[in-house]
Amino acid sequence: MSEKITFRELVELIAEQSKQSQSSANSFIGELVQLIENGLRQSGSVTISGFGKFELRWMNERPGVNPQTGEKITIPGQNKVVFKPYKALREDVNRPYAKMEAKVLSPDTTKPDPDTDSDRPQKEKIEREEKEPNDVPQDEDKAPPTPIVLTNQEETPPEDIEELLIERPVPKKKESIPGFGELKVEKFEDNLIEALFSEPKEEEEEKKAVPVSTASPTEKPGSSAVKEVQKKGAMNWTWAAAAFLVIAAIIILMLLIRPAEDPTEVASDEPTEQLAAPADQALRALPEPAEPDPKPVPDPDPGEDIPADISPFDIEPITVQQGQSLWSIAEANMGNPYLWPVIFDLNRETLDNPNLVPVFAELTVPVIQDPENMTPDQLELVALGYLSVYEWMAENNPDEARYYLWAVGVFSADVLSGTENQVNQDDWIFANTR
Amino acid sequence: MTYSELIDKLAEATGRSKSETREFLGDAVSVLSDQLSKGSGVSIPDLGTFTTRVKDVQKVYNPHHDAYMLIPPKRVVDFSPSSSLKEKLKFTGGDNE
């Protein structure tokens, strides 16, 4: 537990620090408080440099229960005063914990897997900026004995963390994309969960089976994933790759069955663990049927065919303010942060790097009337935006590029199928498999 | 209200120059930050209470690695507005709505 200092002590400290009298420090704080209140009333937010920002946030009315009578009531909408600490304050306050860093877990256990200990420092470098790996918390019990401060009132949850997450420019793929990708994402997660928990043994065996077949010249998504696993050696990658493999093998098999009737009896009677090898051989023999949708591929180069001036969006110019990212601009101007790639695509001349937006840059930003119900044209533009980001990522961060290609498919399957011959085949298969 | 607007109004209200005001406010902020960094709470009448709180280890999903991660404990600042401030601002509209 920590002590609290009284306001009197605070005034003394401030007076001492600023070499002013206590009474002037006292009245100064009084004026400051008054101004914060007025500022909140007038503009809804007050900024104190180096400290934080006070904001009014409107809470909509919501159902509640009177704790004394158990009666259901409606809590009327009202303003809430929130305080967002700035980075300097956050870092100061968090200093005792600053050395600790995130740790990757194998997906089905809370405890770290001892087998992967030797590889962990390598992985952590990928996860976070370089810090000493010594202080990694094993679990709650080993948290350092720094005084834990309890709050008496629970009305102000720690807004700052959520704000931080929201302001990241890169979308978090795990979350469903509002209004668009929900079904797909959930389906994928179900598959993954199913794969992780219901058939771990089969996956183990299949994993062993696949490296044998990597001698095949055909690039198979599973084999490259397995190589990655071997490189990084982390348990969780293995699981993910194994799950991915199962899904990929099943889909390839199903597609093979359709055009070529012959392998049907063979394949359907094989137990799961031997699927990978026949599928691989068949893939080498018949590369064409492996396409999930054998369209004539009529789409011309999708990057260029829609010029900005006839886009289905209305365009509005904006100037980037300090602290804004494409993510936050999309959230503010387009109503959905996941639409940020459109801005990137429209401003390709200005922006070299979607993660670095120059302050005061002039950008054209589309205006969307109803981000929940976008027209097919708009969805296609969003998909082209993601494609543009994918191309950038493919050059600069190839490991993560495939997630953006996947997002292309979330917004428009047509655009994705048109890219087949222009993108890395592994990435394309990844995007289609999900 | 931006920081410079705050300084302007504070200078006007306290009859100090802007640079004095800026310095004074900077001192006040650094004292507050020091106290919070030490883990002690600070109450300011009519404004509210600043406290710190340790967020426990969290387990989150990292989609890029298809794996769960442990996020280390973290000490964060909590602010509870005073009841008088809450009441006064309850139904005034900021223009950020």
C-alpha cells in the first residue's frame, strides 16, 4: 500500500520547488483547477504539457440496477471526466516495471514451455524492442514486490492503455473488422481452436510427415511454414503451422477431388496423417486444379484501374496533425479505423511508409457516409488499399505482408482472385486458405 | 483547450507573466509526477484524486504469431474526478461529441 500525501503537503512541495510562497502556490493551484473546470465545460478537453489531458467523455444512458432495492433503473447519459496521462508521466510511473517485457506462450498452456527456453530471447526481440530478457515475468507470483496501490473508486478505468492500443497504426487482425470480416474471422478462429485442442496428436504426426515431402519442387505453403518453425523453434509457431497445414491440406484435397475423380477413393480412405504427402504429389502433377476458383482471371492490374478522381468516395483534403496516424485519421474522418489503407493508397505520392505520416502533410481522405454499409465499389477500393499496403509490406516486411493480402480478400474476394499472378504464391495461398 | 491557451488564461487569472506561469505550472507538474512516480496518491480539492495502480500480468493474443503472450505488470495512473467536479460537468456538452 502506498501513502497519500495531503493537499497541504503538495502545496508545500510545489512552493519549495518553485521558490514561491505557499499561499501563492495554493492560489495558483486553485486557479488552475478552476481553469481546468472551465476549459472542460467550454471545449471538452484540457491539455497540460508533460502531464496529461483531461477530457469529458459522454456516456450514453444504460440499464442499471439499484443496489439497495434490486430494482432495474436506467442510468441517464452523462459526462465522465477522464484523464489520459501522457507518455512522460506514464513512463515515470511505470519505471519499476519498465525492464520487463512480453513473453510468448505456447497457445494451450499458461506456463512457459521449458523446451523453448533456449529460443525465447530470439523470439522476444521480434516481439518487442531490445531489452534485457532477464526480468521476464514467469507468472503473477513472480511479479516484483513493488507497492501495489489500490484505488477506492472504480469509476475511472485505466483509459490510457486502451487509448494506446487504439492509436496503433497497424490493425489488429484478431479483432473482427466491424461490419465486414466478422464471419470469416470467427470461422478461422474456430478452425484454429478446433485444430489446437481437438486433434493435437494427428497434427504432430502430420508435421513429421511433411518435411519428407519437401523435396518436391512445388512450393507448398505448409513446407515453408514448417521451415519457419524450424528456424525459430518456438512451440507456438509449430502449433499454428500445424493447424494451418491441416486446413491447407484439407482444402487442397477437396479441390483435387472435384476436377480429378481418380484420387478420390485413395485420398478419402487415407487417415489424416498421410494426407499431406499425396496432396503434395498431386499438386505437383496437377497445378491448375489447385486454384480454389478457376476463373478466367479477367481482372486487369487492380492497382491502377481506378483513378482517385472517379472513386466512389467523396474526397476531402486534410492536414495531418501531430500525433495522428493513418489509423487515427481513418477513425476520425472515415468512421472506421480499419479503412486506413484507402488513405495510404490515395496518397501514395506523399506517403512512402504507412507507419510514418509526416506532420502537416496534406492528404486526401475519402468521406464515407455510412461505414457500416459500404457499396461494393467502396469495398473494392478498400481492398485495393490493402493491396497497396500489401505491396509495400512485401518489399519492406515480407513476413507480415500476407496478413494484408488476407485483408484484401476480406473486403473483396474479386480483387483478391485477380491478384493471383502478381503476388507471392505462398501469400496468396495463405490469403485464400483463411 | 490547448496548453498555450491554458497558460494564457492562467497568467491572466494569477497576474503573472506567461513565462512565470509556464515555469510555475511546470514545477507543479513535476512535483505531481514525482509523487506519482513514487507511488503515492495526490488529492487536489475540487479536481480529483490521482493514484497509481499496478495492472496485473495479462494474457493477450498476438495474431501475428498465432500465440498468446504474457504482458508484464504495469503501473498506471488512475484519476478519479471529485464528486463536485463530476456534478458540475455532468450535463454540459463539450464540442467533442
